[in-house]
Amino acid sequence: MSEAVQSEVQNFIRETVTGHPVVLFMKGTAQFPQCGFSGRAIQVLKEIGVTKLVTFNVLEDPEVRQGIKDYANWPTIPQLYVKGEFIGGTDIMNEMHQNGELAQLLKDAGAIE
């Protein structure tokens, strides 16, 4: 990937995660997750009642798929962002969901009506 493309991808990611209250970079879509971890991430967000969620299917764009790993310095997908801040992947989401932290974070972000 050229430096120009890499810079463009990083700008796209930054604008996406800061322009929406909740963003999930995942494999597949919310309706049709393409891996178990992405499916579980969507399930957690639905259980909490998130209504303002933007998802991005990294399988449709190899540059974003690599770029998101570089952006957060996190090797795996899915990746959850709330108010521009990287929260983590499925394991972290599960842990935060179990102790109530994730619901509070999402409520504070205005992602639950």
C-alpha cells in the first residue's frame, strides 16, 4: 500500500470513528456477520440496546482491513470505537458487558435511546 493510500485510509478511519457515536469495524455486516467474533460483538451491542451504530465491513476493503489494525495498533477485528475512542475487540466488549461498563459507556455516548 502506497503512503498516499495509507494516509487516505487513516483519514477515512479517523473521520468515521470521530463522526459517529459508535462504530464497529467488523467482518461482514450487522445482519450477516462473517465470523463468530463479529457476530458476538453485534449480539452484545443488540443486548445493550444500541440504536446509533455504524458498522464497516472490512472484507469489502483490504486497505481499511489493514489500516484499522494500524490505526488502533490492535491486530484483530472486530474493533469497537465509542466517541472516537478505541474500546477493544470482542473479549473486551464481553468483559465490559458483563460488569455493566459497556452499557454505561454507550449510554453516555448517546447510542442508546
